[in-house]
Amino acid sequence: MHIEIDDLTRPAIHALLDEHLRSMHELSPPESVHALDLDRLRQPAITFWSAWEGPLLLGCGALKELSPTHGEVKSMRTPAALRRQGAGRALLAHIVAAARARGYERLSLETGSTIEFEPACKLYESFGFGYCGPFADYVEDPFSVYMTLVLAPAAAA
């Protein structure tokens, strides 16, 4: 598996993000969907990665800088047909490592609260994310759960 910064131009990425947005709108009311479209993922504060096995897209994920010490995991997705093969875990590990390298003290995320999101929550929990209240511009929402991971400060050199 190869994880790389992605420029969001390839058709496979467009298809996966379309799948992601469709799924989020099927599972939550519009006001509770916080998934980003292509234009919003192209913001300077967001780094977007994709995972590949040769020409096959295995998944994607992004890191948004909320402040110099706080990042947010965005757009974690693996294609429905390729789930449970380790791409999500690898991408999340990559994003956590990038957040640490940037010196973030905290990494947070928003995901859905219904049973369909249980595998995602278990993945985040396995990395040490704990449940928290809304952060940044989020508000209490019965269709959302919020999680955060406190990152150990970098060792002094």
C-alpha cells in the first residue's frame, strides 16, 4: 500500500468522494452532514491523502488545521467493496503521525452516531480517541459524535 498526498484530480478520487457524500446524505439529515466536497477539500488548511495498491484506490483521508495546535480528521473513506483490508487503519495512522509531526497537541473528529458508523468509532477508539463535546464550529447534534486524541508533546531536541 502506498499513501500519498493527493491533488484531488483523478477520477477514482472523484468517484470515492461522490460515494462518501451520497452515503453521508443517506444516513443523516442534510444539516448533520459535515463531509466536504472537492472544492472544500482544496482549502489551504487541508492536506488530503489517498492510499493505493498499484492503480487501485483503497481509501482516502484528510487533515485540517483548526489552529497551530489542533487538527481535525476529515474525509476518511474506503470504498464499500474494499473495506476491512487495513486501508482505513493505515490512513488514520498516517494522519495521526502527520498531526504529531506538525506539533499539534490535539486531533479531533466528527463522525455519525448511528449504527452504520460503529466500525469507524471502533477504529478511532483503537487509536486512543475518546468521546468529547463539539469542537470548532460544531454544535450538539443527535446524528454526530465527537472524538479527540491528546497528542503527546514532541520531545525537546
